Amino acid sequence: MERALPDSALQHTTAHPTANQASGPITVQPGAGDRFDLGGFGIRWKIDGFHTCERFSIVHHPLAPRALAAPLHRHHREDEYSYVASGNLGALLGDDVITAGPGTWVFKPRGQWHTFWNAGDTPCEIIEVISPAGFENYFRELAAIWPDRTKSGELLRKYQLDMDFESVPDLCARFGLTSARPAATIRAEDSG
């Protein structure tokens, strides 16, 4: 399992500039950024909220062939916009199932139950824009406790995230997927 590795994803002149404090160009080089892999679902941090005055953040998600990214879940604070950079992304958005190829944007609004996966037999990568910023840190905290879920209730409450872990076996069977996620149901408002 790949662990989060410190990396200077952004080239800049101050330790943690905001968009208003940057004194020069900010670039994100290919391959830059901390990374973590949950067994088929990867996280590559690219732009954190402190760089955008908390307006948005960006992470890349590489997905192994036929890998489920997450159980059914819904966000209460942020919207997610996924750009398919390569491969084919499958998603369940409410009751709708979609498949999106390279160049397609998929909108996952706050309050909507959803999940997503690699719908193909080759790797898939999406660029995820999260608005407002902050949820990129959920992935950092998840990486710190993975695979031990004993603290997941606290994490879900902190990020106002409902997650139906019991959905994983059905999703895998329905769409022919694999997942590194264990099964159980924890909702942010019920955990404690």
C-alpha cells in the first residue's frame, strides 16, 4: 500500500501562500503532490484550499480497472466536479447511472447520494474539483487511519459526510467491481 509522501506540489516563494499572497506564478508539476492509495483508488493532492482562499481544491484520483472508489455517500458542505482525464468513469448519481469518457465533466452536487468507479478494464484518472475547499483534508485524515475504521464515525461527523458502507457488496456485484473497503453502515449524524 502506498503511503502519503511529503512533496512540494506547488512551486512558490512562501510556505503556505493564499491566492492573494502569492508573489509569483504558482505551478503544479506532473507527478507532484502528496499521494496515497487505498487499494485501487488513489489520491494525489494537487491544489489545497489555502492556495485558493478556501474557494476550491483539486485532487487527482487514479482508479485501477473495475475499482469502486467509495461506498454510496453524500456531502453536506461541498460540491464535486470530476473531469475524466483518461479511461471511463462510471457513476451512480441519485438513481441515475452514467458512464463518462475522456474530456467529460461529471457534477456531484452536495446533498446527492452518489458513488463512482472505473467502468473499464484499463486505468482511469479523474481530476476532482472540490468547492468549497476543505474536503481534500478528509482524504489526508482517512489515509492516517486506513484501514482501521474505528475512528471513521468521528471523521464522517467532522466532514459532514454520510456513508453507507453496506452498499459496497451490492455495488460491486451490480457493476462488476472490486473494492478495498470493508462493509458496515456509518452516517455522520448517527455515529458516535
